[in-house]
Amino acid sequence: MGLSLQEQLLKAGVVDKKQVKQAEHEKRVQKKKKKKHGTPSEDSAKVRLQQQQSEQAKHHQKLNAQQNQQRQRKANQAAAKQLIKSSQLPREEGDVAYRYVAGGKIKQISVTQDVADKLSEGRLGLAMGDKDVVLIPAETALKVIKRDEDSILLYNDPAQVDDDYPSDW
């Protein structure tokens, strides 16, 4: 194999050993500078990678939280449906048209006067059953409201009902 450029220049007498050593020294210094300057770019790449991983972890946590909320909501809805189904009362058709608001629309059911009074007083509530409106006791209505408020169509809470008549005459 041929001689290196430095050896060829030494043989030709163009440079001396001192100049060759100085050139080698400068070459090593340049390599070290490149390594030092190369490290920040590697560090910045590591930092970017860590930031990206932390952002992905946050995103995954957010998605997991949303999925857990959806599961909890579905479980609450199922529990509310079960409560309604297990405690529904038989509804007798009557001559009183009881009106209520559901979904922004005024709807009515035919009930007896006794049931209409109990609905007004808050001793009974109306809930959406499988396919029809059902009557449920007040205690069940309160339990269902805690789980799924949308399942209850009507419940007049006696604690929140204001007197229709003024107390000062």
C-alpha cells in the first residue's frame, strides 16, 4: 500500500516532523470540538424525544380517562334502568290528563286523580321504562337521579317545591 500524504511530504522534505505533529494535534482538537458540538444536537434530540413521549403519555392518559368516564356512565345508566325496571308501579288509565315536559316538548299521560296528586306532591315520579313511561316511587326516583338524571322524566322534589300561595296577606 502507498504511503500517507504526511509521510510522502516528509520524504520529499517539504515539511518536518514538528509540522506533522502540529497538524495531527490540530486534527485531534477539531475532532474533540466536533464531538462537543455534536453532543448538544444529540441532547436536543433526546430532549425532543422525551417531550414527545411525555406528550404521548398525557394524550393516552386523557383518552383512558375519557374511556373510563364512558364506561362509568354506561354502568350508571344500566343501574338506573335496572332500578326503574325493578321498582316500577302498575299504572292505571284514568280520566285525569297529567302533563309533563320531556325533551323540550309537553307530553301527557292519563292517570287517576290519586296518582296525579302523588306526582304533584313528589311521592311518585315518572321515568322512561323500556318503551313506555312508568311510575316509580320517590325513593327510587332519587336513587335513579344520582345515577342517570336523564332517565327521570318527572320528579317534583318536595324540598324544592315553593308554595303557590304567598305567606304574607
